[in-house]
Amino acid sequence: MIHRWSIARRLFLANLLIVISFIAIVGTAAYVDARDRTYDEAGRRMEGVAASIAANPLVLQAAAMPDPSVLLQPYAKDVTAAARVDFITIMAPDRTRWTHPRDEELGRPYIGSIDAALRGQAFTEVTAGTLGPSVRTIVPVKDSTGAVKALVAAGVTVRSVDVALAGRLPALLGLGIALLVGGSLASWLLGRYLRGVTRGWGPEQLAQLFAYYESVLHSVREGLILVDPRKRVVMYNDHAAELLGLPAPGSNDPTRPPSLAELPLESELRNLFDSGRTTKDEMVLAGTRVLVVNQGPARGPDSAGTRGKVPVYGTAATLRDRTEIEALGNELQTMRTLSDALRAQTHEHANRLHTMVSLLELGRTGEALDFATQDLALSQQLTDDMVSSIDEPVLGALVMGKVAEAHERGVQLDVATLGSGAAPGLAVQDLVTILGNLLDNAIDAAADAPPPRRVILTLEADDEGLDIAVNDSGTPISAADTERIFRHGFSTKPAGAGGRGIGLALVRQAVQRLGGTLAINGRRGAKFEVFLPAAVPAEKEHTQ
């Protein structure tokens, strides 16, 4: 049953027991101290009364008389009433009482200790007498030579002392009740707060939930990163550390989580986390990876105590790696380009065959032969140029496919090849990504511009590397856009156009990864110049 109790209930009961125990201990100590103080005060008052009586010459004078009671009994009763004491007993050194509140006790021996008084010392004790337990002080009466001639005992009964003590008990009881009420109220308020933040769960449930969270964080194949309102990364899981190149989870000081500025994050990704804006399936380039980011506010539980104002503890972002998917997409796009090129070439070839057949049917054999020879020469020229300059059939096929695609869109794509041989160390997938995206953007820009629509591709391969220049007749790129055009998500295409803002970002990513350079020149249209070194230094492979 106890295991089902919430932390708030356990804390309330524990604090209540502590308060009750504290009140019991402190109350007992305070009562004992008050009782002792009351007895001490009564003893000091009795000592003053007895000393005053012993100093009166009347007592010493009466002690020399044959019957001291005649003179001292009325005097003792008057002082008893005036000093508000219960009894005053004046006695001989042999304990014979000369005075007593009860006349029948006169002449009888005094009950109590008198040894210290006989030695000339005042003595206070709590003992039982004829009137019951009492606090009494015995003071000696001395003559001029210092001899003890009589003894004076003044006292109050314990019952009278307890009445005085009872006057202090309401204050002690009030203090105890105040402590109990205050402690219970503090426990209730703290329990209410804990019930709100723990949602009424007990420690066993929280421990189990924490174990579940730990297992999920380490096993889920999706990056998770939590940023608090002060822009500190309070938590990330194993996959997020792998995707972002962060230290292993748990290696940082939990009392001092690192800020976004302290982590080795790409500027685009850091700005996204720093903004805290809500995103859904937004693609971000992070080094050599293409990440899909979903981000939203990390809200607390909505309960009655929040009054509709749900607290926000920062932002939570999930990361998915789409690098391989994007690579497959690029390869698929290349295949589509080649397929479209083959389709266009098939269409053109069919038209040319129809033309040659018609010439033959008309009996114009010589003209048909000349037409076929010229067509074959034009088709072979581009192929021969690509094969002789770049020893990469996929790259040549890509360019020839783009030529056919440009022709269909009313754009003339001219190819100029310089040098010979292939550029060693360059992966064909990277070449397809760079050249394909540059040509796609150039053809789009030229197709949207007024005639003449033209794209010029220049390729130069040598032992040092590969130079690529793509110049189009489209709208020139402004100086402001030059700084932003390679940023992921930026595009000059109209809203709703497919593939917006990712092509040139992928080009920049590939060029940087290969250790190359990328520049934009040209006053008429746009001219993109790329240099890819043949030998990529190992330290540059991990630059971005």
C-alpha cells in the first residue's frame, strides 16, 4: 500500500512525524526547565523571607524567653499572610517548633534537614512535612558571638508551586500548537508543489520511468537533443552525438550543461536550435550529412495548478539522417535524366529515320545518304569530345543527357572540353551531384530568360584536378544573393517549385568535402566555377 503513495504524501507524513517528535522533545524539555525555574524561584523567595525573619531582633529576643511561642506565633502568622507563603516555622536548635500554621504542632519536633543550618549556612530543600511536600529554606539565627540560637524555616507547598507552573503551561502549549500548525502547513504546501511537478507519482514509479527513458534514449535510432531556455544543451542521446559529432552522453558535467556556442555544431544547425522555432521535416546540411529536423517546445504537464499556463522548459528536437536517401535520390535523378535523354534521342532518331525513308521513297538516294552522314557526324562529335577529354562514361552520359534535356526546353547547351585524361581520386557520385545540379540550375535560369537561351559548359581535366565552369544566359545573380545562394533553403525559384534551396547547397557541401573551391562570376547571366583537386588530402576529408 505504501508503495502506491506519492512523494508528496510520504513527505507530508514524514514531516508531520518529525514535527510531532520535535514538539514532544522540545515541549518536555521546556516543561522540565520551567518546573526547575519555578522551584528555583520559589527557593530564592523563601530564602529571602527566612533571612528577613532571622535578621529581626525580635526572634533572638524571644529565643531567650522561657516560652518563645507567645511572642513569635502571632508574628509568624502575620508575616505568613503578608509574604504569601504557606508556612513559617521558627524553632530551637533541637528542632522544637516555636511557631507553626497549626497550633497543635507547637512544641513538636521539626521534620526536615537542619544540619547545614546548625553549621551557620542557609539551606533549601524539597521535602515532605506536616503540610505535605514543600519547597523550604532554613536560615540560622545567630547572636553577636555567631552562635546559632534559633532556626527559621519558610516554605511553600509543592501544590502552590505547581499552580505557578501551570500559569506557564498555556504559553508552552500555544508554542507547540503553533509549531505543529506551521510545520503541517509547510509540509502541505511543499507536498502540493511536489504533487504538481511529479504528477502524483511515487519514487518507485519515477525510478521505473527513468529507467524506461534511459533505455529509450540509448536504443532509439533517431537523434534527440533538448535545449533549455538559457540555450544550454541539457540532454542528447547516443544517436544525436553520432550525427552531430558531439561527446558521448554523460561525459559532460550534469551540473553545468554546455551551451550551444560551446558545441561543435554547424552554424545553420546552431541557429535553428538557438531560434527555438517550430519546424517539421526541415532538411539541414550538417557537414557531410543531410539531416531532417523536427523541433518544438518542451512543455510541462497541464494540471489544475498551472491555471492554463503550461510551463515551457525549452525546445526538443529530433534528427534523422537522410544522407543515404539523398544520395539515392541523386542517383535516381541521374537515371531519370539519362532516361529522358534516351527518350529525346529516340524521338529525334525516329524523325530523322522518317526523313531518310521519305527521301529514299522519292528516289533521292544521294540526298538521303548526305543527310544520314551529317547527322551521324553531329551526334558522334559530342560523344568523341567527352570520351577523349573525360575518361568517365557516367559523366559523359550525364552531359549528353543534359544536352538533350536542354534542347527539349529550348536551351542550347554547348560543351567545351580541354585537356585529356581523368581526374584521379574523384568519386563519380560526387561528380554527378556537382555537375548535375549546376547544369539543372543553369538550364532553369536560361529557360526562364528571354532568347537567346544558352548554357556553356567547360570541362578541363589534368593531373592537378578537374575544372568545371557553367555559364548561363539567365538573370544575373545580385551581390546580396551571392552570399546566400548556397545556403540551404534559399532559392530564387517561385514558391511551390520542387527541390527549392537544396541543389546548390549540396554542390557546396560536395566541393568542400573534396577540398575544392567554388566561385560565382559573370556579368551576363551567372557563371559558376568549380575546381576539384585530383589528390584530396586526408585532413581535408573531415573539414566539413
